[in-house]
Amino acid sequence: MAWQVDRLGPLFAEVLVAAADAALVPAGARFAADRHGPFMGPLAGIEGGLAAASYDAVFAVACDMPRVDADLARSLISLSEGFDAAVPRLDGRPEPACACYRRSALEVVRRELDLRHLKAADALAQLRVVWLEESDRSLFWNINTPEDYQVFLSEI
């Protein structure tokens, strides 16, 4: 998280980290409480960020996606104007853990979580979404194993 905050944080007027515990938040970011606690998935983090944000647009990125870059963030934020969300889609599958959400999405996200619907795709189906179809697949690589982490370390 600290690496992403250091790398992407300067692009934004406000940097939030949605987590169940404020102790996890690195320097340079503000805590966005996850009202559902641990193990509720990315949708709960998105809700926490939207609820805590001072701005209408919230660029959300999962902490295990270290290749997401400034160009992708800017594209999604720009595309989201007039929509509830701008979401990349690869091979027909959404990447909701790397997207721009507008505050207008909060009510739907909150309702889905309250119903224990944890799939972000369920919430997206109820939102006005603009899809980013052409994206560099490598940007969405994520760290799932110790080996993946070693690959990441070799790249930085």
C-alpha cells in the first residue's frame, strides 16, 4: 500500500486507504473506515472510500495491483464524467477493483453490501457505467503468491 500511495498519491488532492484497521494506513494517506470489517472484499473498500471522500470522483485501486499507472487513473477519471463509474473491461470481464466511482454510486454499493451481495459485478449492473475496453492487460496483473511478490520486487 505504501508503494502505491507514494507512486500514485501525488496525482490526487486526497488519498484514502479503505481498511478495517487504521494501523494499516501508510503515511501520506487518510483512513477510510470499512464499516463491514474484514473479509467483505473490494466492494466494501469501494464503499468506504466513497463514504469518506471529499470529492465526487474516487479512483479505486486494489492494493495488490502494483502496475496500475497514472495514465490509466487519468483515463478512468475523465471517462467517469456523467456516469456512476468508469470501469475497465478485459475479455468481457469487468475490473471493478481498478476503476473510478462517483459519489452517485454509493447508495447502490451500500445497498448491495447490506444485502450481503459481495460481487462488485452485481453493483455495477445497477449503475450507469462507461466501460474502458482497450487497456494494457499487464496493468491489471496482481500479486497473489510469494512468487508474484518476488516478480514485483524485481521490477521496482
